[in-house]
Amino acid sequence: MAEHAPQLIEGIDKAKAGEWDAAHAIAQSLEGNAHADWLHAILHKIEGDERNSRYWYGRTNQNYESYPDAEAELDALKAVLTY
């Protein structure tokens, strides 16, 4: 299981529940972790802040365009964390 997986899964669940601020706080608290930075990128995509989202994608090995559906991307991140 990935480092910090329980916290990140909680962040994903909060994002899916519409608790953006709580999910964002979790992502920020783990800044520098590739999966947390990916979550951070997705959250800014959901928010509609493309510029900030692309910044966070730049800190990961993911691409902004890879997942046009943020919900599916959250599911993909969760799958990676639980593998």
C-alpha cells in the first residue's frame, strides 16, 4: 500500500462527498508526496482552476488531459492507493 494511503483515501472520499476544503487540507498536508500532489491536482481541476491544477500535475507523473472526468480520476487514484 502506498505511503499515506489511509489519509489520501480519506481525502478522496471527502472530495467525492463534496467536502472540497477538507479534501484540500489533506492534500496540502502531504505536499511532496506524488499521490497527494495528484489528489491536489484533481481537486483544482474540480474547482475549475486549470492553471493551478496543471501546476500540481507538473509535480506528478500524471497528465491533466488523461482523465476528462474528475470522478473517474479520483477512482483511479484510489485504485492505485489500494493496490
